[in-house]
Amino acid sequence: MDGSVNMTVSPVMGEKGNKYAFVYFSDNLRKAEGKIPDCKIFSNDGYNEEEVKGLEEYMSKNLSYLKKLSSGVNLMKAFMAED
């Protein structure tokens, strides 16, 4: 993949024993969405097959980091105004 890719991670979802999170990848022209801990891309708009495999490999190799990021996402805090 050439250029920079933005990545966003959702908060942890699901119930005990079946937790998951979504990982969003995008650049100026393309976007893809994957799910962890599956480390699979399930939605793709513009990435070729090799690039999708690269995104899945990234998720797999960085699963611990992505889980940590996801566990730290607090949606309520994002909507709260600072004084």
C-alpha cells in the first residue's frame, strides 16, 4: 500500500465471552472495515486483494495493540463537553 492510511478502532462490543471491535481503514479514495479478534476485512471499497490481505495481516500482527486501543475508547467521553 502506498501513502498513508487512517485507522479508527471502535469500542469493545458484545457480551462476556463474545467481545469484538471494528477497525476502519481509509485514505483519500478507499475504505475498508474489519473485525477483531477475527482479523478479517468484511467490507471493502477500493482496496485490491493484496492490500486487503495486508490489512488483515496488520490486524493479526497487532491484535493486542488493537484490543488495547479498543478497550480505551469511551463514546460518552467523546460527547461530553469540556469546561
